[in-house]
Amino acid sequence: MAGREAAAEEEKEMRRRVNMPSEHMDTKANMDIETFLAGERAAGGYRCGFVAIVGRPNVGKSTLMNHLIGQKISITSKKAQTTRNRVTGIYTDDTAQFVFVDTPGFQTDHRNALNDRLNQNVTEALGGVDVVVFVVEAMRFTDADRVVLKQLPKHTPVILVVNKIDKDKAKDRYALEAFVAQVRAEFEFAAAEAVSAKHGLRIANLLELIKPYLPESVPMYPEDMVTDKSARFLAMEIVREKLFRYLGEELPYAMNVEVEQFEEEDGLNRIYIAVLVDKESQKAILIGKGGERLKKISTEARLDMEKLFDTKVFLKVWVKVKSGWADDIRFLRELGL
């Protein structure tokens, strides 16, 4: 009996020594490795924060974010107002993690429930971010830009980004400097940078300019994560981009896209997407003669999805008529807008 009690006491002592750090033990070994690495980053001045990208429609916000994170996740088009949802893109390096929020362009021309909701999305995106990037087009500052300026927060750093410096008029250095000075006089900007998002010019400079305004913090997302959006959302956005590219000026604005089914199998994603339109006549335009236009849109969308998801994709796209959807508040909520 005494032998058993002695053995039990010896076992307790061994457990105590193993679980209690001493000056001869490496305390790092007793910590969760992710917790330790996070602490090391914070101790070394690592930064992480949210950055809202705002501006009037068609100044290149989505293209800018795609280049900032190094991957296409936000749709682009020469037409204005292609972004309808707030898209979050993430860029991580050894010193900081940038969480970018690409917002819809602030719409002043067409008033309906959809555009009111999009403008509300812009305003909401400005709340709770650490830095705002205000994007304007080089050599063109309009009343629509001033409307967006009025929405900007007074107590959050705002960085002016002059985009499209590859334009002919912007290639005159002195004219560009004068334009930047003109815009800076409109608002108390924390800093300014001129870039060409389309060609990836001065993107690294912009990241370094933003970095000091991010708070010291551990990263919020894994370092290989580039967006917090789901595959369903990205599939929907890719189809919408093709609609904007291959249809006329007005028709895409009377449409929306919803994913009705998304099935992931081994080596294959099966995706079923409906395009919503207001009228039967719009449905005919979208489908095209002999279904050629819809087929082209679907094929290009499928190829983009396969590249993004790194797997084979079976894509089925069809068109549904739902009259007045853009003014149906309840329906917009169902779509997540």
C-alpha cells in the first residue's frame, strides 16, 4: 500500500514539473504555436486593419483592389456601377495585413430602391474602418466626386488616390501635380498617391503609404486568404461582369444575378445561376439570336470560374423575368443588397 502511495506521489510530482515552466524550460514549447506567432507579430509592430475604397462610379475602384491584393475578386467593366455588394479583399505580407472593402460607386443620377441601397452600402462601409482610400480619375474632378467627399468621415485618415495616370492628359507631370493640388484643396487628406490600377503602376507605393495608418494588431485572417466572400458569391459576380461586358449601356442595370444551386464534387463544381430581368423583351436581348449571346456569356464566365476555383466547372445560366425587382425592397434584402 505504501508502495502505491509513493508511486502516486511520484507521478504527481512528475506532472507538476512537466506542466510548470522553470528557468531551464523553453516556455514557447508550452504555448500554442499560432498564439505564440501572433504574439511575436504584435510585439514586432505588425499592423492589421480595414481600408474602405470609395469614389464615384467608374473611377477604377475594383481594378485598384484587384491589383492591391494581387488577384481578381472584384468585377470590372468600363460601365459605371458594376460593383453592387461590398467586396472584401485581403493582402498579407510580413509586416501587415490589409483588409480592403471595395464599395459600389456612389450613385446620384438614377434614384430607385436599388441605388438607394447601394448608396447606403457605401455609407455603412465607412463606419468602423481604419483608413479610407478616396479614388478619383486623373485630370477629371466633378460634382459627383464632391458628393462622395461629403460622405467621408472627419476623424478617419483619408488617402487621396489619383487613378488612370496612364491617360494622355495625365502624362504631363506638371499638369498632374497641379490637378493633385487642386483636389487636395477640397478636403483635408492625410496623404496622396497617383497610380495606374490598370497597369499596376505605383501599387506598392500605395500599400506603403496606407500601412502606417493601420493599427498595430495581429492578423485577422490566414495569410493565404484573399477574400472573405464565398465561392457562390464570386461565381455570381463573374456572371454579372460578363453581362456588363457584352450587353448595352442600360440593360445590365435592369438585371441581377442569383446562384440557385452550387454543388462541390471531387474535381468538379456544378453551378446553376439565374439572371433576373424586368421584361420579356430584355430576356430576348440577353439570350440573343439562337441563344448565342447567353452561350458566350456562360462560356467566358465558366472559364474565369475554373481559373479562380482551380477546378473544372459545369455552369448552367438561364434567364427569369421578375418585373419591378429593382424597386422591391423586400426582394433586395433577399438578394443581400
